[in-house]
Amino acid sequence: MSASVNLSPADPAELEQALAHALRFDGRKQFRPSGEMMAKITAAHLLEQLKQAGYVVMKKPPAARHVAPACGPDGNVPGGNVPGGKFIAAGEV
């Protein structure tokens, strides 16, 4: 792993939730509805065993979110397709 990645300790509640999800689902397909409680119990047990064994689970920071370009209420977009930034719809002249 590169040295430029900033890792931080994972939140135990998030880790438990991720483990329970992995125990309940195979991709998008749920194993069986009755397995939800068992998955939560097993995830909590796994988390406790990891703590007792001295494991520290690290997590990457969240990925940067995509931000749409700003657009004013009049439809002007900085750097639009015509000088002044106003877009012209098909058929307009």
C-alpha cells in the first residue's frame, strides 16, 4: 500500500455492520431472511475476537464526491457554450 494513503482506525460499529452485511448477503442476493439476527450476533462475536487478538482494522478516508458545476437561477453556467456562458437550446437563434 502506498505511503500517501491516510488510514485511520475503523469505527467498531461500522465494522460490525459491514461484517453482518457480508454474512447476510452474497452480492445482492440475501441468503435467507432468518439469518439477519444470526449475522448480527456473529458479527459482534467476530469483532470482539479481533479486539481480543490485538487486531486493529484501518479504514481509508471516504472517496471525493463528484460535484456538478454551479448553475445560476437564470441558467447561466460559467464557461458555457457561448460567450457569456448562456446555453442555447436546439432551435433557438
